[in-house]
Amino acid sequence: MQRSDQDEQGHTMAKEKPQTTAQDPSLALLAATNSPADLKKLPVERLPELAGEIRQAICDQVSQTGGHLAPNLGVVELTIALHYVFDFGHDRLLFDVGHQCYPHKLLTGRGKLLHKLRQRDGMAGFPEPRESDYDLFSVGHAGTSISTAVGMARGDTLTGQGDRRVVSLIGDASIVNGVAMEGLNNAGTLERQFLTVLNDNGMSIARPQGAMAGYFDRVRLSHHYDDFKKRAHEVLKRVPLGSALEELYHRAGEVMKAAINAGHMFEQFGLLCVGPIDGHDLPGLIEMLEEIKDFDRPVLLHCKTIKGKGFDFATGDPTTFHSPKPFVVSGCRVELKSSGRSFTSAFADALTDVMERDEKVCAVTAAMPDGTGLNKILPKFPERGIDTGICESHAMDMCAGMAKSGLKPFFAVYSTFVQRALDQVFQEVALQGLPIRLCLDRAGYVGGDGAVHHGFMDIAIFAPLPGVVMLAASDEPNLQAGLEFMRTYDDACSVIRYPRDNVVDQPLQASATPFELGKANLVRPAKGKKPDMAILAYGVMVYEATQAIDRLVEDGYDIALYDARFAKPVDADLIERLISDGTPVLTIEEHALSGGFGAQVVAACAERQVSADQVHRMAMPDRWVYQDSRANQLAEAGLDANSIAQRVRGLLDQKISPPIKIHVGVGTVKKAAK
């Protein structure tokens, strides 16, 4: 499992011992470090030992529960150095994305929460102010840290707290995000201390894309910390006399002078750019941070790190180990625990089939090829598969241009991330009537990633746009049928949503009937001529409703179940017919109540001038639901089978009176009187 790596100059790097649960070493130093104050008591020479223990603890835990591994292993030394130099009980530390916050949390008194990582009463996988005052924002989207840091710097200055230093930590290619560029552009106007730490590991979640990624590759290869002292005088020669940079250069200390990069691209933003330096050299990091921490101008510190450092499997495959499922290390192998076939895998296979049959179909992702399943597609269709990097807005506009040229782009993106491209869907897609196909993974509750990643408002966002069609897939056959419908639907933008979950092994219908615009599909008829209630379930709620009906049947209720399929347009003919027949309707969706599928049903009733008094809705509650298993989140939200059955009983028992109680032994079974 051990290996000998070489750095970019060809020098052999020290072999690193992989961290596994089987080794179970003592974590005494980490256990004794419960706060940054404890950290500062340690001599610098003991900090590498602490770094090793932090890696051990993180790796052991992620192997059991899953979570973000490679990003956290790569920032251990950087996080230690920042807390060693700054006082973030007073100073400000802003994380970008936040999936690299585990070392930070372990150093700020949250070690006891680690054993329940990503569970409700354990450590959240992202910064969470509810856990600690050291976390300033609950954050999970890329590119935001610099802008929020600029805001805090301005706020502190205006409120007389200008002595609070501000640090933004950004990495994993988030710097290429448009919001990050906007933040840097404004940061350069600050006339006070402001530090942006660029954690440059040569990776995003997958391999970074675009010209800027190439630029950073060249910078990493051409500048090394060991050469800085030799280059100091050469740098000064290139500094124009009388320039602001010359003035800053002369005010800098010796270490900082040696590391100033006068040719760095972000110098044009008005930042003093330093580095790149070795982000794993703790003494060097601490020396540099001590020198620049009070510099009264915006500084960008470019640190070169290795994603997944300390765990051979993660450094060898940082994409797979970016956020792995639980895993087991066995000798020279590591096995990720499998829990079934995911919707993501089913989508990848279905889209592959579509692309094989239609040469105009293209697949697009914004830095999430693994998360969306496109990692299976990009190698197979190198000309028609495109990863744009972390830039959803650009990706959406690019899709618009592709569609205008006659192609059929399918943009695979998380529901929580597509929000970042709303304006582009409005202006360049819907307004133009272009048939972009949006495939929204992670719709609904997402489990351990928690509130920052829940997909709970995509219907409300896109349904108001004229012409947009909204679909949902309840299982794999319906996912296949939905994509085929979208392939041939050229009238407007179409959107399909599906969850971060597994597809059912035994679908209600082995072969889904083709999608017909705005038509629901009866998947479980009532036994009688007229059902006691009709459930219209949107997406995977079909299967929670199925389990609920199984229990209701035992109590004598007769329920019809429809797979709604469309949230826009809804099946208004079906709704009108059910209400006219006196059949109560219950809509169920894994989306916010406001603006969701149920709201579209009520709106359809108003349009048809049909009373909606007997339309009842179940949806996500109007409150945040935090990290936990997806099953627990559904139960907490009242969207599991038990909650659905209870709601149906409550609604029907109000209409059916009196109930007949049949006593069986010591239990009581309620059977509705007919």
C-alpha cells in the first residue's frame, strides 16, 4: 500500500504510511488538542505529528460513514498553520464550498462529534454555525468565500472592528467560479488587511477544466518555494519604479519579498500575490503567515497542496475518494461498500442509450462528472460530452448556444446547483424557446450532505417560466421513458428530477408506458369502482405511497395511486374528473410546499373553475432539515410511508363516521364503515 511518489521536479518524496482503521494508533495529541489555544501550546516541531493524527481520525471515520475524504486530507497542514497564526475566535475564517472543513472542526473542539459524522446529532459535513461560533456561514456551494469575506471586512471596518483579520480559504478549482472572480475584483479595492489563501491542488472534484486550470499547472511547474530566495532580486528588477507594487515590495518582510510573484494573473486584480509555496511545509507556512497576517493590503497566498495526501488510494484517485461511500481497506485493495443501483447510475446508462441512438444529443456537466454519472459517458463520447468546470451559469448559456445550433444538449446538474443558473434559464433558454434538457440529480433530501445540498425548490424556480415542462422519474423504467420524451420534445426547455437514492429492484411496471405531455399514469387502481381517495405522487414518492397503501388496505381503505409524472403541465383532465366524481385528492412531493407540484394542481383547479376543497397536499415542511440519513429526513418531514398512511386515515376518517372498531385480542383495528 505504501508507495514512493515524485514531485514535479522529479525528486523522490518520502513514503507515506496509509491511514486505516486497522492500524488504530493512539490519537493522544489530537485528543489533547480541543481548541486553537491548545494548538498554540504545541512547539512547531510537534505539529507534523498532530497532522498525522488528524489524517488518521478523518480516514478512520470516513471509511465507516462516508464523507469528504481527499479534500480534507489535503488541507491538514494549511488548516493547522492558519489556526496556529490567527485567532479565529476573534479573526474571521471563511470557507469556500466547505467540504474541506473537517480538520478545522477537529481543532475547534468538535472531536467528540466526529464519530457521528453527517448524522443528525454528529458533525455536519460542511461548516455549520449551529455547531460552533468558529463557523461563520453554513456553506456548500463554490465561489462564495471571497465575496462574503469582503463583506465581513467592510462590515468590521465600518463598525469599528477593523482589527479583526479576515481570511478566505478557497480551493478545489472554486477560484475559476464566476462569483469568485467577482469577489477578487472587489477585494482588490480594500485598503486594509485581507488574505485569500488559494489551496491549489490541481483538482476540482474531478480534473479541473479550462484555460485557467492550464495556467495554474504552469505556475506550479515553474515556481517552487525552494527557489524563492534565489529569485527575490530578479522579481524586484521586474517591478516598475514608482508602482504600487514597488511600494508594497519594499514594505514586505524578507520571507514575503522572496515569495512575491510579480507575474501572477491575480496581480491584475490589485492583489499582492505570493507563492506558490508548499502547502504541506508547516514551518514554512507558519513563517509566511506570521509575516503577512498584518499586511494592510489585500494579499493572495498561493499554496500548492496534494489532494488526498496521507492516504495512497486518495492521492492515486482523488476523484473517487473526493466523497466516497464507506470503504474497507484490505491489503493493497480498497473496496467501496455498495448499497444498490443508484438513480445516478441508471441515468448514465439511459443517457448513453439515448446518445447512441441520436447523434445530436450532447451531455454537459459543470465539474460533476462522477456525481452526475457522466464519468461513464465522457470517455465514450469525447466530442459530445463536455465538462465545463465549476460554472453552472456558463454551462447553461453554452447549452443555449448549442441548442440554437441544432444540437440537443442534456445538462446533468444537481438540483441545488442549477439554482445558480436561474437567470440564464430565464434569459437565454426559456425566453428564446430553446429545448435545453435539464437533468436534476439530488432532487429532494440528500442525506448526509444536509441542508446546503437539498434540492427543494426547482419546481418553484422553473415552473413560472413560460413553456417550461417539468417531469419527475419514479423509478428506472420511468427515468428511461422520461429521457426519451425529452429527446423528442423540441418545443421548449424540459426538466426531469430524480433523487440521491437507489432505484427500486422491482418497479410497479416493468416497462414504463411512454410519457405523454401533461398526463399522469395510473400505477395502482382502486379495487372498487370509486376509490376512497386518489393519491397523485410526484417522482419517487410513488413508492412511499405504495407502502402506505399496503397498510391502508389492511384497514379496509380503497386507494388509487397515480404516478403524476408532470408538475407542469399537470394532468388537469384527471384532476377535474376525480373532483367531479367526489374523490378526494392527495398530492405528495419531495419539494417545498410553496410553488411545488401540489401548488400546480391547485392552480389547475382554479383554471378549470373546479373547487380545490378536496385537494390535500403533502410536501417538505417550511423549515430546514439537517444532515441525517435520507430515510430519517423523509420521516422527519412527514413524507415516509407511515406519515402518508396516517394522513390518509386522518382525512378519510373525518368523512366516514362512525368507524367500526373490531377488537382482536388486546389490540384494536379500526375499519372504516362503508
